[in-house]
Amino acid sequence: MPQPSPSPTPSSPPPFPEPLLEAAHRLAARAGSMFLATCGVLGRFLARHVSGRAFFWALLPAAAGMFLAQCTMAPLSAVTAAREQTLLAEARDSRLAATVTALAQALGELAATQPDENARRELLVRAVDPVRTSAAHWDYVFLSRGTVNVHTPTLPDAGGVDFGAATDVHGVRFVQRMMDTARAGGGFTEWTADLGEGRTEARRAYTLAVPGTDYWLGARAPAAVGSPGQSGQQGQSGPPTPRALEFHALRLGWLAALGLALLVGVLARRREAAKR
């Protein structure tokens, strides 16, 4: 009867070559020596030139300017960024309202030319489908009749679905509210959508009734304004504001002034040494 062959013993990794280890030690020692020598040269240079009176008088206004910029413009940058976000939100709301208002007026006149209800509905759907409130494809305009969705460009399966019982994370029947607001003369409705996996998004929609019909239009967007092209993604930081860029540029300018002050001190000490 054949005996089972013994399992091979695991081989240990080969030892690290000693010549390479010695070379690594030499390189490390040489790098350490070069670093210490550089620190010594820099220290002697600063001790020789930075201690001069000319450098001190050149450094004083630069340091004072940088201190004032840090104390005044840093909070101003944050305040201005918040103000810019407010202006962006106001511009977004104006765009939504203007788009829905103009489209509702046009659809009202268009619907009056078609007495057949089915043909009228198809006519309104074709008119609404290509409309967007921005360059992002999800910033669409939807068409409803009562609480029943008639057409949502990016959700073809939603057509004919009654969303009257739909609620947000706080139990608010937001579709019912949007319909009531549209029939009352138009306006904004806010709710908090459940995105799944514990994520939520505050949304804001402008709705308005189509004149002469029982249809109404709506256009929505996240309540928080992000950078362009991110209207479906809340919480992402946008690009730096102009005020923030101005603050960073001024800070870099004062750093350049500090370097210039160092150069002034060096030249002054050289002139003093030449006179001696």
C-alpha cells in the first residue's frame, strides 16, 4: 500500500542581500550628513542677515499686513461665501419660477386649440418632455393632473401613477401640497426625500396650474445649492468663491512681501560689509 508523501515544509524567504543592506546604510548616513549641513548653512545665513536692522524695518509692515489680512479677510471670506450661496439659491428659484410660468402660459394656449382630451394630453406631454430648467438632464419639468403623474421625462414608468398618498421622511404628503399650491396661484413647496441607505435630501419645487385646464406643472431642485452640474448631489462642496480666491491671493502676496523683506536685509548687510 503506497504511503502518502509528506507535505513539503514551507520555505523561508531568502535573506536580504548584505551588500544592498550596507549600501542602504551608507546612503542613509550620507543623506543625514547633507541634511545637517544644509540646516547649518541656513542657520548661519539667517543669523547673519535676519538679525539686521534693515530686515526688521522691512519685515514690520509685511508682518503687520499679513496679520490684518488674516484677522479681517478670513471671516469676511466665510460671510461672503454664505451670501453668494444665498444669491445662487435666489437665482435658482427665479429660474424655476420663470420656466414653469412661461411654459404653463404657453401650454394653456396650446391646450385651448385641442378639444379632444386624449389628443390634448399627448400634445401637452410632447411639449413638456424636452424642457429643462438647467443644463443638467435631471432638472426637468413634470406634468400632473390632480395627484396623478401624467409625465416625468426621466421616469417613464411613473406615468399614470397616483402619488396622492406619497409622503416624505417626516410624513408630509408633498404631492398633495404641490397640487394645492399650484391651484392656489403657484409657489414653492419643500419636503425631505428619502434616498435610501439612511440618506436624505431637502427638495424644493415650484408648481403652477396650466390655465384653462385641470393640469399643473412643477420643477424641482435640491434645497441646498451646490456647484453647477451637481443639483442631484447635496452636500458636495462647490468651487472656491471669488472672495476666497481674493483672500488666498492676498495672503500669497504678503508671503512674497516677507521674502522681499529678507532680500532687503541681505542687500543691506552686504552694503554695510562693503563699507567696512
